[in-house]
Amino acid sequence: MSQVNASGEYARDSRYIATRVTADGRDGFPVEPGRYRLVVSRACPWASRAVIVRRLLGLESALSMAVAGPTHDERSWAFDLDPGHRDPVLGIERLQEAYLARDPHYDRGVTVPAIVDVPTGKVVTNDFPRITIDMSLEWTACHRAGAPALYPSALRSEIDAVGEAVYKDVNNGVYRAGFAASQEAYAEAYDRLFARLDWLAERLEVSRYLVGDTITEADVRLFTTLVRFDAVYHGHFKCNREKLSEMPVLWAYARDLFQTPGFGDTVDFEHIKQHYYTVHRDINPTGIVPVGPDLSSWLAPHDRAALGGRPFGDGTPPEPVASEESVPAGHTPLARPR
């Protein structure tokens, strides 16, 4: 869902399916445990938001999750990790089938995350910014005991403002640099990215989290880009002023979140690398996937607790990841052999 304009600037197509799953079912899709399936790829930063929020809020038993493989072709994400290369719940080989079930003439991007209505096999929504907000506000009856407030009412305006800046200059900024088709467009995206990272570092030098003293939606949104920075964005997307590991404040902040239950235990570095370096053949024609970087430093002490703050506020950490949803050993430093 992207294009490059005449100036060589990358522009993301944001025409998402805006139907929502809500507590009152006003769009025809009420919250019902077991009715919907969240389709993700662990490679995708936008999908990773939903994976993290689902886990933090304890929605695993209410909202099942399908994990597509790390690569795709023009026909969309495929369920090539599952036996028979079919999702065992939806019974489909490719996510595209659920989009076409919703609209046989669908001509936009087949993206993750997507929420699919299991009884009909139709996509309900792929509006990724709204999906995680609705998990916090509309799925409350299904939250686990001790679920954190990721989008508290008193902080929403600030979360939204910070989130918008992070989206424009960081989340999407790395793509604007990586897919730029002119030197000028690349340089502009590069400058905006690192100016925003410097701004974030100043903010986080005196505050453990982005907004308030607990983890919020804003932290989730920034984390999914930071965790991919050294593995793909620094080299693959030419975001190479510094590595994340060379930016002391942001590196410590990212490690703090990575070591917090619900964050690092959802990250699959192998899927991340396979996706970017294999799919983006215009950037990496050989398709060679780098062996590095060394992941062990993600577990190094971060010393961020000295800034105060309570990760889950009045809530509690989520339970350990269920074995069927755990990241394979070797794909993350947190993984353990099954």
C-alpha cells in the first residue's frame, strides 16, 4: 500500500477498511469471545503493535491469533507456517482470500494486522491504528485481571500527539527513507527521522516512558520501530547516522521495554530479517539475509528503573507466553527451547 510521487517521495496508501469491532456492535460486529481471529506476521511492525497489546491486555483466550509467514508475494501473506499451509481456523492458504470474501473487487493492499470474522471468513478491519485502541477501549469485558491502562482517558490527547509525531517521522519515516526514489527525498526523510529520534531521546532522558509514568499505547508504537532498527532499518533502509545501540537513551529505553513481559517475548528477529531482506528485492536484489546483529545485548542491564515509573501501573505483568504462541528458540534472546 505505497507509492512514490514525482519527487521521489514515498507515500503510504492509508485507505484501510474502517469497520470496527465494538462493545455495542454498532458496525455489525460486536465483541464476542472466540468469534474473531487476529491475523498477523511477526515481521511487520504494524502487526506487532496488535500482538503486543493483545498480550498485555490478556486477550489471548477471547481473540485467537493466526501468524502468517515472514514473506509474501503479490498475492499476499501466506499461512506457510501451518500444517498443509492453511490456517487451521480459517481454512485458507492466503490472507487475500478473507479480503476477497469481504469484497470480491477489493483492489487495495492485503495488509496485516487484520481482524477476520471466523463464521463468515470475511475481513472486518485492517485499520491498524484503530485496532489497538479498540482492544483497549472496546474489549474491556475480555481483559485479564490486572490488565494495564494503555490508553487512559486523562492522557489520551498527549498520547495521540506523541503518537502522531512518532508515526510521521519514525514509524513511517524509516520507510520514507528506505523507499525514497531521489536523493533529496531520502535526505529529507533521514533528517526528519533523526531529528525526531533526538527529540524522543531528550524526552526519555528524564522520563522512563513516553507519556506519564506507565507504559501506554505511545510506547508500543515507538517500540516496534526501535526493535527493528539495527537489524534492518540502519543498513537496509540507509538510516545510518547511528545504530540504536549507539544512542544511549533510546537504546536503554528499548531494552527496558524488550525485557518487560509482553514486548520482547513477541519479537521474532529471524522473521523480521527474512521479510525485509527477501521481499524488498528492489533494495536488496540478492535476497541475502544478514547473519547479525548479535542479539545478546538486548538482555543487558538498562538501569531505567532509576527514573521511577511503574510499567503496568496498578495492573500486573501478563502470564508467560503460551507454548503454542512462543517465538522459536534462536529467533530471539528471550526464547527457550520448547
